[in-house]
Amino acid sequence: MTSCIKLEVHTEDHTPHKWCVALREGVFNNFLSQGNPTVHKVFGDGSLFSPLLFGKFFDPSDAFPLWEFESDILLAHLRSTGQTTVDWFQTDQAYVLKAELPGVGKNHQVFVESGKIVEISGQYKQQRESKTKDWRSENWWEYGHVRRLELPEDSDWRKLEAYVSNDILLEIRIPRNPSGCDASQGNTGQAKNSESM
């Protein structure tokens, strides 16, 4: 039996200094070499959250222009060895991302930042006492994972939907704006004011 849960897509996140600590390649290699099975499951080859997903090191907390590339080309090496469960494509109606989640932690969140970036994150390890209140404000990779993606200019981010099937398969659908104009432009302040009336 398949279970499918619709995730809430957040548009407001006021976490100070979120993702301010960059993951560097040397730090990542040292972190991965510790041999923790959970870490390998989250950041291993082919994972959506791996800094090496796109063939060379790329900090997943930096926004990546995913839909400017074809998945068959960018993931060719991983697909030839059966090491990825990530796919993305576009149709006339929508942009779609499908990925297998690492299977650790059930608190995945989806945020849309300023109508320009979609962010998928989750925490797999509880933070001990910390000077900061949020795991995303320090060495985030020690507690969780993130992938930030630039939204295409003609995407209608206000209608973005995210689903998780069987606690492991993520699907994000972002409708294309039928007018072809940038849906992130416009006065969002007016929309907020009209909602409160």
C-alpha cells in the first residue's frame, strides 16, 4: 500500500544566519571519512543532498540552477553505475523534481525563498546544547541536510507542491506560469494586504 503525504510549503523563514556556514570540500571529505553509516546514506553518491551529485563538488546550501541542465547529461556517470535516484524534467505545464530521500529523519521541510529558490532540508541528528538555536545556523551537515535550487523564471512558485510517498520518495511540482512572465515579480505586499482583509 502506498502512502502519500503532501508537505507544507513554507514561504516565510526568519531563521537568522541560516546556511551561513559554507560546506567546503576538505571539510566534507573529512566528515564523510568518519565512516558513519547515516552520513553515508544522507550524503553518499547519488543522493539529492550529496555535494558531489553534479559531478564536481558543489555546496548544497548554495542555490543551483537545476532546470538549466538535463538530468540525463548531468547525472550520466551516476546513472551508468545505478547510483542515483534523482531525476528532474520539465513539461509544458510544470517543472518536476523526483528524488529518494535518505530514509533518516521524517521532518523534511520545503521552503520557497523570495520566489527565487526552493529549499529542501531535513534533520537527521538532534543538536546538543548550542549557543545558536537552530542547527541550520552552524555546521549544518553535522545535524541535517539541504539542497537549494534556483527556480526557473517562468515558474509559478506560489503553486509549488511537494509530496512524500512511502516516507522516502519526494516529488516537487512547480507549475509553469502560463503567461510566460516571471511569477516572482510583482507586489507580494499587495497580496498579503488583500489576504488580511
